Amino acid sequence: MEMASTEHASEGASVHFTVDGQPVELVDVGGTLLDALRGPLGRRSVKDGCSPQGQCGCCTVLVDGQPRVSCVTPLRRVSGRSVTTLEGLSDEDVQRWSGAFCAAGGSQCGFCTPGIILRFVGLELSAASRSPASYSSDKHFSDNEAPPDRDRAARALHAHLCRCTGWQTVLDAWEVAVGIVPIPASNQSDCALPNGEASNRRATLEGRSPQTVGPEVSLGRGGFAADTAPSNALVAVPGDGPPDDPGSWVVADTLVEARRAAGKVQGRRTTAEVVPPIDPPDGDWDAMLRTAWVEPAALETDAAWCVPAGEPVGPLANGGAFGAKVDSVLPAVARALADAHGSPVLLAPSREDIVRFGVKRPPVAGGALADGTGVLRVARTPGIAEAVAAVAPGLEVVEVEVLGPPTSAAIRAAGWAEAVVLLTGAGALIAGQPIVSPDGAEATATVDDDGIRVTVKCGDPLDEVVLRSYCIGAAHMAWSWITAEGLSVDAAGTVHDLTVRSFGIVRATETPPITVEVLATDGRSVNGSDVVFAAVAAATWVHRGSFPDLPTG
């Protein structure tokens, strides 16, 4: 392992500015406003989802009342200016926003929500011609003013990404927070109650890893590893070797120093096309399907930390990227580095690091007949054949070696969702008819020019607001996967799409209206959003013309 030199951090000019109403003075060492906020100023509500790309919106703060992405704002640019983070809002406004997101189901892992709330606060200030200093007053709009409508709020979200919610519940939260609509009388969520057990149980079922929901989570207080690391922790970033080798990580006193010492060049979005990497099976098929590498795209980049001789804190603190983080190598590396240095160590990979070594949805190429038989060729992935067989026993699964990033069968409905899509295109399954998951949950989905309509049965809903939120998010993920998502990976297996915007995630203004009906049934509660993902993906593919190659565009 390499210990970074800090000689480059020579003292520079002092920068004087105000943060959340308090004057501060920091030495400019060439870092960003985000570095200062999350570092010496301790504002952990400001999240690092893609720095220094400036593309995910998780680090949004207000600078003189205007939303700004702090990871691409040099610290020197805020000299003499006023910066507001979520910690700088009044208690009343914090409760108003967090309560609205909880009531609407607008936050799941909670990583992107603080930046979205600050964006909405900036929109509210701009629309009401108010200053940040007067924002905490009881009335935000005068009698002759009206808050911006849902469409304008959706356009404001162009600067943000959210993988969990599918946008619709985020916009519902906007309407509740600014008084456009009241909290629905039918809202039965207990997410705002102390120890909201039913809400947490449902969230854990849907995320397939321990998860909590509630007002605190929407404020970014879900216990993410990068937020809970000791303040004196060293910081490690990947070097040029394999990520599971502690010796290949570069360790320094701060994230800025570690990244500089590692010498990484900022990733970019390639102009190369997304091409499915596996050849289809020979045969006269009723339907064929080929998919590309797909990035799980959790907004929270993987992180882990450990103290010497301690138990590591890993990337499953609140949500597991729908299966993408369950087998992370980072906790073991964090333990090894902490023991080697005799100090707490935080592993903080960048967005492009995670794109390079994080697991992906395995690409497939298949052909099927209307009788349910066929062949599905898939990138070699432990457990993928069993996943397919659980819903499509008539498909022969052939695993093939493909050069590219690692894959995982733990990712949401990996393998069996592809089988459902292929069989629906072949006529073995009928779009709009029930799909049953390996867990026994059932969903129907209809997709047309008017939007996406879903019915889901998964036992006792436990908390209908939370369940509906996850199902809306799954419907958005399915639509986005079929129509827009994919990574450019060359013949040598190197990923070239390294920016968060290059994953193809569909934005708020481009997402069709989604309606979810939850039907309570007897029996144990099981995951419902994965079967919604599969059903919506199949219905979307048929609606878009069943073109063999994804994404359909």
C-alpha cells in the first residue's frame, strides 16, 4: 500500500465566507466547496455522489440563495458569500420538508434527498422573491402568489439523479411541502412514528438488506459509511491494482490528498455506442433479446471504514443498491488497512472507480418460442442459472465468458427479469397478465402512451406508502432499463462510460405517469418491487416494439 505525500498542500490564501449564518475562515488548498463542507466544516448532509463530475446533484447547497453543485465549485469562488446547507434551515422548515418526503414516500435510502430539498428550497425562494434570511418565516408565498407547479419542479430536478424513487413521489413531496396538496387522508404510513417497525420491515424486504425510513432518513441521516467514519480517519482511494488488494490502495490524511496522490484522471462519457456483447443463439425464434452491461447506479458510492482490530462498517448502512453492494470487498480491505496503519481508515472510491470495479447487471442474449422454450446465453455469473430456472424452466441457460466488469445475480431480478421479458415477447407470457416472482409475489403491468399502470400482491403490505414508493421506483427503473440504460464496454472489457449521466437514467420530465395499486393478500409479506420491475420491463419492451437489442431508445 502507498502512503501519500502531503507536500503539495502548501498554505494558500484564506477564504472568508458564511456557512449557515456563521462566519468561517479556511485556507484554500485548491479544493472545492464540497471538500470544505464535508471536511473541516462537518456538514455531512452534503453528499458526494459523483465528485468531481458535478452531475448527480447530491452535493447541492445554496450560495447567496441560489442552488449550486458544490463539488465543482472551487472554495475560493465563495469568498465573501453566504452558503446554506440543510443544517442551516430552521427547525420548522426541516420538519416541513422531511415530513413531506416521509408522507409521500419520496425518500428511500435518503442519499440524494438533502440535495433535492435544497434545490426545492431554492426554487421556492426564487418563486417567492424571498431571501434566504427570510426563508424561515411562517408564510412563504403572499396572498397573490402561488408556488411553482409540478412541471416546473420536475424541470428543476434536471440537475439531479435519484435511483430509488422514480421521481413521482419526490414531486408528490414537493406539492405537499409547498401546500399545493394536503397529505392524503388515506396515508397510513407509520414512517414518522418512533421505531416505525412496519415501515422498516417493508423497506428491508424491498431493498433486500437492512433499511429504515422516516424523516431523519430524508435528511441524509441514514448512517452511510462515509458519514459515520471517525473524524481522524485516514482516507484511502483505489490505485492501479485490483480493488480487493489492500496494497493497491493509496492512503492519505484527506480525500483531496489521496485522490491527488493516486493521479487519477477524471472519467468521461464516451461517444462509442452501447453494444450488447453476446451473440444470440442460433434458431428460428418467436422473439430475441440482447442486453448490454447495465450499471446499478446507486447514488451513494460504495464506502467502508474500520478501526484497528475492529469490525468494519460497510456499504450496506441504509440500503444495498438493490443487491449491488451485498458482496462488496471493501469491508475486508478497510479492516486490513486499519490494522496496517494502526489508525481508522475510510475507503472512499470515486464514481468512476465504482463504475470500473462495481458489479453490473449481467448482459444476456436469448431466443424463445411461444411454448416457453428457448436458449438464454448470459455472462458467466454465479447463481444466474438458478434465478432464470425459477420463473422460466423451459429456457436453457448457457453461461459464456465475456470480457468486462464483474456481474452479480443479486442485483434486482437479474436473469429472471430478462427471461420474463423474452418470454413475453415470444407470446409464452402475455403483457398485462400476472407475473409471479420466485418469492411468490404477483404483479400485472400495462404500458401505453398514457403511462404505466401496475397492480401488485405481496402479502401484507405492512406500510402501503413505503411499498408503493418502492414499486414506483421499480417501474421507473424498468422503463429506464428498457429504453435508455447501458454502458459502453469495449472488446477488451474496459468500461468507457464513467460519468453518472452516461448511465442513461431517465429524468423526472421524461418519466411516464406511474399508477400503482396495492392489493393486500393473506400469507407472509414478501418483496413486491422486483416483480413489478420484471412486469413493467416486459410490458415496456412490448410497447416499444420488442426490438431485439436494448436499450430501445
